[in-house]
Amino acid sequence: MSSDNFQSVLTENRVFPPSDAFVAKARVNADQLSALRAEAAADFRAFWGKFAREELSWETPFQTVLDDSNAPNYRWFHDGTLNASYNCLDRHLATRGDKVAIRYEGEKGDTRNYTYRELHTEVCKLANALKGLGLVKGDRVVLYLPHSAEAVIAMQACARLGITHSVVFGGFSATALRDRIEDTGARVVITADGNQRGGNFIELKKGVDDALALGCPLVEKVVVAKRTTQTVPMAAGRDLWWHELTAAVPATCEPVFVDAEHPLFLLYTSGSTGKPKGIQHCTGGYLLGAMKSAQWVFDLKEDDLFWCTADVGWITGHSYVTYGPLANGATVMIYEGVPTIPDAGRFWKICQDHGVTIFYTAPTAIRALMKSGEEIPNKYDLSKLRLLGSVGEPINPEAWMWYHRVIGKEKLPIVDTWWQTETGSIMMSPIPGATATKPGSCTQPLPGLFADVVDELGDPVSGKTAGGYLVITKPWPSMLRTIWGDNERYKKAYFGQFPARPDGSLLYVAGDSTHRDEDGYYWILGRVDDVLNVSGHRLGTMEVESALVSHPRVAEAAVVGRPHEIKGEAVCAFVICKGARPTGDEAAALIKELREHVSKEIGPIAKPDDIRLADGLPKTRSGKIMRRLLRSIAKGEEITQDISTLENPAIVEQLAGKA
Ligand code: 7RM
């Protein structure tokens, strides 16, 4: 990301070995980890094949672990059949029927528990209702729901029928929702009448109505969960209440067994170019990755209360709120609200009141809570916590140390987990009972996963502190299978950058730059492409630029990130207006309007923090925008770079606010 990060990680040399107390009870200790790594190194197919047989319940056992004959379109366990919802629910009923699967708390403090049996019933009922709408295996359904038990129920109901779900984060705008619905070809959308968040009422149903008014000709039905007392318009013949649809259906529904490679879900994520990519995940390999990583990384045990604060609209919510923990028969916490209501103690109060044992959140949240001071967490009893996790962006050593000291009371392990929407499950992380941690490093790949650092040519980078591109050198079960509707883009974006290795293996390019230290620990520096990471959310600079350019007053726009104390990165836009460039109040009004416009086009997370109006952008003679220059300007740095290739060097002064 920024050179500041690079500096701070390079000077970080504290090491925290796991405590004896943690090691004594851990699922995996250092010797066991070495044994797992050795086993995987000897034969990674046999390694994953064994776990797939042990951990998943198959309807038809698979014969082939990995088919790489059509690489990079890898297939794992492809001749086996199973059902994800059966694996998350049914198989626990005999032993865990009365165990709580979900502990829910709303922003206003309302709570509700769902046992595995209750969750199973709710899922079966909704599945029967979806069946009643004529949905069958292979159909796609878009979910636009709050972070709630209903979201988990809807995902599981789809999975039960072999319907591919695509969750669209409730913070996305109607336009973004429309694009995603259209790309999936969904005939049904599941939403809610609204939800309470940050003290505001979020009009989810209106979002769907607006999206459908903008397009989506294939959508026939909208299923609406009633979660508020607000009245929302219901279009006759199109909109159906969830509670009415499920009122008179049987409480059981046979799972539809599907091939292991059957698409379980699509999740849209930003790339450096073009429209968001529908990342396609499969059933068997994905579930295995989510399940095993939850055991290894979170040391998940029968009596844990696991709280991953990520919204179900993100991959983290898919893998560590829904599929990973439920496949393990664990209890998850779901909090539908913001961390600051009624005050910055809310997360810690929830940890105390519910007895959360494992807490997994994002650096942006840690930094924000850190800012409000340690007196707040110190007011709460956090003694049930036994493990802390971080995900979404590099965690700066200062935030790591605060997390360690103030929340972990200098005793709890911290797992800094690196992974992506595309990887499906955690790729690099400490194993809490085995790995000595270093603040700011995600340490090493999990067993069965293989990473490397390469230079521009794809050659391994050697040398103690050398940096380069992060690549994954062997396929893994939970990897994305393709980009929905665009397999060529899949091959090019993820495997097209570097030549195959002499043994024929292809390099998966993560798009992150990294550095590997003398202990073989990885330090992720940030994205190498034009992807911003704002509060742990991926945003393509292109997407924000397109949104800006869709405004009638904008001729051209360039968007870059600049380091931000809490959000990780802030969005900075340089905008060229059509016609004369406004100044003074007129400029201020336009800037305000443009910020709102981006919010409407993509969602509030994409709203630019800074907008600068200018007469031109710094371009090379071949017409390329010099982004590194814009990044320096956005940061307020002195321009020391070579601008001799610039076509219009004078513009630099103006952009920097000096002319
Ligand atoms: C899980 C998730 C993926 C991008 C990834 C990185 C960054 C995520 C870490 C991290 C440093 C981490 N999926 N990233 N985790 N960087 N340390 N522990 O976030 O698809 O939304 O984003 O996020 O740049 O490529 S994601």
C-alpha cells in the first residue's frame, strides 16, 4: 500500500510465542503443525483428499481428489456429491440439535437464539417456499439483506436446493445492485423491509424497487423479510412476504445433492479494470477450506462462542459467519449494528454479555476503537475471550499492539489472517498454539497451501528482505473456480501474468505485494493494482471513476488512495469538469454533489474523501494517467519524482494546490 507501511513493518522485530496455557489445550501445537506441513509437502493431493473424506459428509464419495487436466480450471473432488446445507445443519441434529447455532443481537439490544434444530427448520421452510416459486438447482438468487440470521437462513435455503446465491452487501446502491442482479441472471431477489443501522433506517426494499425500476427484466419475484414496523410498498404479483410464504409449508425439506464443483455462490468483488467480477465458488472444496481453516486458525472447539464481525455481504461473512463455523457445528454471534451505538464500548459489551470466546474483526475497527481510548474496553469483563483475529487489510503494528495489550491483556494470541474473496478461505495466518507472531505479519501459509514471492518476470525473489508479487504456487480446494460468465478474464486476471513453472504449475497472482523475512514470514504491503482497500472493503479505482464520469458535469476523473488513520485508505478523486472549472462556492457545491453522486452510484463506502477540481490530469505522452504522481499529491508530499515524461507538467502545480 504505502511506503509508510513498508517502513513500519521493516523496523518491527518483536516476537510473541504462544503461551504455555494456550498451547496446552490447542488443537494444533508446533509439532503437530510441522507434521501437517510435512504431510502436505509430501503429497498435497493426498493431504486434502484425507481431510475431505474426514470432514465432509458425502452423498457419493469422490474418487478423484484433483483434476488439473484443464488448468487453471481446476476441479476438486468432482466425482463426489454432497449438499452444503446438509453439512452445516442436518448432520449436527443428532448430537447438537439443542445447541445454539446463532446468537443474535440487534442494534437496539434485542436478542434471539437459534438452535441447530430451529435453524434447520427455518432453512427447510424457506427452501420449500423457494421451491414453490419454481426455483430449481442451478438457478441464481440474489440476497440483499441486513447482517442477520435471515441472511444465513436464506444462504442455507439456497444451498439446500442447489441454488447459487449471490449476496449483495446492503450498503451497495440500487445501481450497483441492479448490475449484480443482471450479471447473475437471478429470477428471484430476497430482501427485507429495512433495517436499523447506525441509528438510521436503511431502506433495503426501496433499494430493490429502484434496482428493478432501472432494469433486471428477468426478476419475477421479490421475497421480503419483515423485520421492522415500517410500511413498505409491495408490488402485487411480484413482492411476497417471507413469513406468508413460509407459513403453510412443511418444516422439512430434502437436501438436493450436487456435484462437488456445483457453484455454491457468486460474490462480486472489484478488480483493477472493468466491472466487478462475479467470483464463483464451488460446494465441496469451498466448504472444506472454510471448515479446516476455522479449526486451524481459530482453534474452534465445541463450547466456543465465535464472533466474526464481518457483514455476510463480504467473503469473510460467508466463510466465517456462515459456512465454516456451521459446518463445524459451532455457535456464532451475529450483531446487526454499528460498533459505536450507544458508544464505542458496544463490541466489548457484547463480548462480555454473551461470553464471546473468539473475536475476529478488521484493523479499521480496531483503529477506530483504539481512538476512543482504553478506558472504554477496560470497563468490560473480557475474561471469556481466548483468541483474537484480524482480517481485511494490513494491520499496523501500533494497532496490533493495542489489540494485544488492551483487549488481549497481553495473554491472548492474535491471528492476522491474509486471504481474499478469490481464495475462499484463510491462506496465511498464525496457528495460535503453534506460531510465534510478529505484529504486522500474517506469518506463513496454512498447511496444504503454498506461496512464494516473485519479481516482474515471475522468478522467485531471494534475499532476506526482498519484496515482490505474492503468488500461490499450487491449486487449493477453496479457490475460486472462475469469474461468472467470463472464464477468459479468470484465466488472464489470475494466472496470465507469469509463465508456468518448469514443473508445469501455474502461478496464481494475488495482486498484493509482499515481503518475506528471514524466518519465512510474510508481510503484506498492499495491492499492486488499482484496487483501494477502504475499511477492509475492496474498491476498484475504475468503479469510482466511472461513477464520477457518469455525472453530467464531469469530463474525466482519476481516483487514487491515500493513507488514512482509521480507514486504511481514503478515496481521493481528481476531477476535470465539462466546460469552465467552477471556483469558490460553486466548486464546493459541485464537490458535495459529486460525493453524493458516487454514494448513489456505488454506495456510501465509495464516497470520495477528497475531490479536487482541475483543468487537466497528469498524463504521459502515451496518454496514461500517472497515478503514482497523483498518489503523492493526494498525500500532500513534495513531488520529487521524475515528471519529464509528462505531457503537461504545469498541471502538477495546480493539482497540488500551488497554482
Ligand atoms: C478477506 C478479504 C482482499 C485483499 C487482499 C489484501 C487485503 C486482506 C489482509 C490483507 C494484509 C491481511 N477479502 N487483505 N487480509 N492485507 N493483511 N491480513 O479481505 O477480497 O475483500 O480483500 O485485502 O490486499 O488482497 S477481500
